[in-house]
Amino acid sequence: MEMRQLIERTHLDPQVVNTWIEAEWLLPMGVRTGFDFSEADLARALFIQDLKVDFGVNDEGIAIVLHLLDQLHGLRSLLKNIRTADALAFGRDDG
């Protein structure tokens, strides 16, 4: 989705979105005419908004939360790969 669509769906100010991109809290795909945001970027923007507005988390706290969230997602992906490798290994041994 384009920046305009992200702003419409999150009701964020464009400058706020640009600040979050500069802080690397949002990592859209770059294109020549602007940014291309995924549904994951939308979810992340809404999550950041919740942290700031609903929970009063400051910028340093948000950076820490996002870093931990990224680590968690990375570990979940690694665990999924290990389980897939194990399933394939056991499947070969049985056959």
C-alpha cells in the first residue's frame, strides 16, 4: 500500500510516519515514487500507535519493545524451520 493508504488506515500524520521510517520502526519497501507498505507495516504502525497513546510508552521504550518483538518473530521463524527440518528428517528415516 502507498503512504496515502497507510495514513488513511492509521489516521497518522504523514510527518509522524516519516519520523517512524527514519527511526526504522517502519521498514517499507522503497520505490522510486514513494514507499510501499505491507500489511505487516500497517499492523506495526497500529501497534506503535497503541504503545504511545494507550500505554504512554516513550520513544526509547518503543524502540526496545520493537527490538524484542523482532527478536521474537525471528525466533519463531527459526523454530518453524527447525520443526520442518525435523519432520523432513523423520520422514526420510521412516521411508
